[in-house]
Amino acid sequence: MNPARARVHRIGALAILFLSAMALLTILIGIGQPPQPDEGTLAHLFQLAVGAILPAALVFFFFADPQRPWREMKIVALASVMLVVAFTLLYWMEHHH
């Protein structure tokens, strides 16, 4: 893989991981706060992070190295786990908090 392509792929990978972590972090911060009558800043940050994951994932997969699928799968798995935890906590907060 040429260096420019690898750099763009790395940026896509970091974006996916960062945005997934940001989504999870906003939910973790929101757990400690009392319910609000209107969506707050954390809800909007969560929505932006989740919405931005799709373009980042497209860049990540378009520039992926087909010779190293396991490395790609580890990044996707880590981001997916963070998102599943975030959405699970969000569901819990909405229905049981």
C-alpha cells in the first residue's frame, strides 16, 4: 500500500475510533445527570458523532488494505463494541433512568 493511501486509511481508522469513543463518552457523562425536559448539548454531540461515523467508515473501508483483513476487523470490532455499549446505555437511560 502506498504511503498516501495508508495515511488516509489511518485517518479513517482514527476517526471511527474517536467518534465511537466520543459517542460512548457522551452517554457515560449523561448517566450522572438528572433527566432533562429537552435534549441537551450531550445529546447533540452524540447524534453528531454517530452521524459522522458513516462517512469515516466509508473512507476507512475504501482505503483498506485487502492484504491485512484481521487488522481491519480489530478496528471495526473495537468501534462496534463501543457503539453497542453506548446504544445499550442510551436505551437503559431512556427506559429505566
